[in-house]
Amino acid sequence: MSALHTSVARQVKQTLHLWLQSLRDMLASVGPVAVLAFALVAGAYWWLDPQPPRTVTLATGPAGSAYAAFGQRYAQALAREGIQVKLLTTEGTVGNLQALREGRADVAFVRGGSVDMAHDADMGIMSLGALFYEPVWLFYRPAALQPPHKPGQPKATEVPRLHALSQLRGLRLNVDQDGSGVPDLMRRLLDANGLSLDALTTRHLAPHEAAEALRAGKLDALVLVTAPESPVVQRLLREPGIALAELPHGDALSRRFPFLQTVDLPRGMVDLARDLPPQDIDLMAATTALLTQEDTHPALRQLFAQAAQQIHGGAGWFNGARDFPNTRTSELPVSPEGDRAINGTPPFWQRYLPFWASNLLERMWLVIGGLIVLLLPLSRVVPPLYTYRVRQRVFRWYARLREVETRMDEGDADTTALLNELDELDRVASQITVPLAHADELYALRSNIEKTRRRLLARKGRAPQP
């Protein structure tokens, strides 16, 4: 039993040794092609830079605004993909655009009418799509429109309504902070109505402060340009003694200012139970877009565009489902990532792969395809290299055998020394391991060694031993 175990162990050892040696030969044969492929992939990876930075800055405007609320939702969406979104607070859309121009932000919410289309396009600023409407909310106190009561005259019972911008003459109006872009918009709207800002008492309070001043009677009206999700808008729409102006010249103004369009606030949209508002209200609205820099990593632009689909794709106060995001109202060129996310069909592998793998495949698929085409003809080199390495283990001993035969033919060498050298050569050949497909070459070597030994013994004058 012991001898049997020893034989089995020896056979297993030989088989393992042969397998490891064959594996080494195969790896050595594939090595040059693998090194070339790795070098090409590494060079393409460095050139394409497929993996994005792990942090990105989003300019969101003032704290507590609709921009800030949307910024939090984008941060949560990208955090699921391992990307940290830093929210940059500014005074508003003008500050957001300036941060984008200066490189302090990678992505920003910017309202329509704020950009210099030619200049910003030359600077490499592009759009990821229009996201939502930002109506021009003109809130006022109806009591401020009532004329002074004259003694002896009956008090007016009808609540006065603001139905034209010219009625703002002489009132205390808050036009938001300078960086919000609202002061410039109001100046243009008032100029179109034959009124200048000098004809009003203007303030530049932040939205929250302005709302408190309006409630306290320190302001007669205020203007906000923001999404309906703004907490200030939500509060003022429900505030007793404060009304929302409906401007009948919305269509005419939208013709003068292409970045504006008329939208309808349906009756009961704010609060159905309280019937707020009590009638449909026509408003003017600008479209806010998500802008980015040309040098922002394409994968980050893709993530923001995909997040926009989820955040802004539903129905809202002024739009139906899937009206946003869109590329129809973008003032700047739309990036390929935004256009593909909004108007195209995402690759099927995005449904099954994590973001990093999907992004890597999307950025590198052309390189990988080209590499496969290149390696197909190069792979033909591998079998000859493998055969050469295996046969080299056998053929390299023929040089030593030829040397013995040369010395034997010259006749001046010691026969015993030559026989010893042949014995050593045969011992070495018996320890060579080759795959079975090349065993004939090994046995041919040992047969040639034996033939040489026979010739040498014949010359010495005695027959070879069996």
C-alpha cells in the first residue's frame, strides 16, 4: 500500500508540475499581446478620463428659495451615485451665472433672460435643459390702492385690484436683491409700460424680509420671480389682506421679451378647500435652465441631466407631466448629455450596472471595440509563441548533443568522458516535462542520444549494452 501511495503521489506531483509549466508557457506567450493591450487601455483611460470627480459645486441662489430646495434634491440624487454636491449660496440667478462664469460653480440654476447668449456660448457655457417655470409674482396690499377717503363721501366697498403696472406709480415696491435679476427685469417691464423705477419707492430686501414688511404694511407691493415651490410664495398666496396681481398685457409683454411667456394659475390650484385662487390668474413666467461649463466632466453632466428627469418630470402648477425638462426653450446650446437624457433613449446597460461601471463602459466602449479588432490578428501570434517555448525546452539540448558528436568525430576526445557526458545529457532529458502533444519531440531527443552512444561504443570496439 505504501508503494502504491508513493506512486500515486508521484503521479499527482508530476501532473501538477506539468500543468503549472504549461500555464507558465501560456502566460509567457500571451504576455506581449497582453502588455500591448494593457498599454493601449491605460493610455485611452488617461486620455478619456472616464471617472468623474467625486465632488461638484451647484450654485443655488439664496437660502430658503426654491433653488435651494431643488439643490437639496439634486444633492440627494447624486449622493446615491457616490457624488457629493456642494451647494453654493448666492443672491440669485445673476449670482449663479457669475459663479459659473468665474469657475466657482460647475452647475447652476439660471433664469431665462439673464444670459448673454453670444458671450456665454463663447465662454463654453451650455444648457442641460429647461427645468421649470418661474412666474413673475406681483403681490400687493389692496388697501394701498384705495384712494384717500374724503369727508362726506361714502366709503368704497369694492376691493381695488392691481391690473396694470402703471398702477404701481408712487407705491413702495420691493424688487428683490440685485443678484436676483429681478431689478433688471422690472426695469425692462416698467419701461415697456412707460414707467421708470424713479416713479416708485423701490427697496431691495431679501424675499423673507420683504414678505414680513408687506404683511406689516411697510411695503405696498413686492415682486418675486421664483418657482411656486418657494416657501415665500406659498405663504403669501394664503395670507389674508394680500393679493396676487393679474396683468392683462401678458401676451403683449411676451412678444416684446421672448424669454417670457404667459402661464395660467388655475382656480383652486393653491388650496382647493379654500378655493384659492378664486379664479384663474394669467401670469408671465420665465423658464429656468440648468447651465454648466464645457469643462465639467461629461459623466457629471449626464448625472445632473438624469436627475433633472426624475425631479422635474412630473406635473406642476403650470405644466403637465413630462413637459419638463425640455430643450425647446433653452437659450444656450444644449450639451450632448442633456439632449440624450431628455430626447434620447439611455443605453440598456444603465438599468443593470452601477453608475461607475455604466459610465466606464459608455466612455470606453469605442476603445474596447477597437482594441478587440486590433487583437484579433495579433492573437494569431500566441500559438506559435507557445509552441516555440515548449519545443525550445527540448531543442536547446541538441546543441550539446551536436558538440559531443563533433568531438567524437574529431577522434581526440576521451571516450569515457564522452559517454559520461551522454549519460548526463540523457538524465537531463528524462527530467524534461512537455505536454503530450509535444512528447514525440522529447522521445526523439532521447533516441538521438542513444544512437550517438551506440556509435561511440562501436568506435570503442565493444557492443552496446541492452
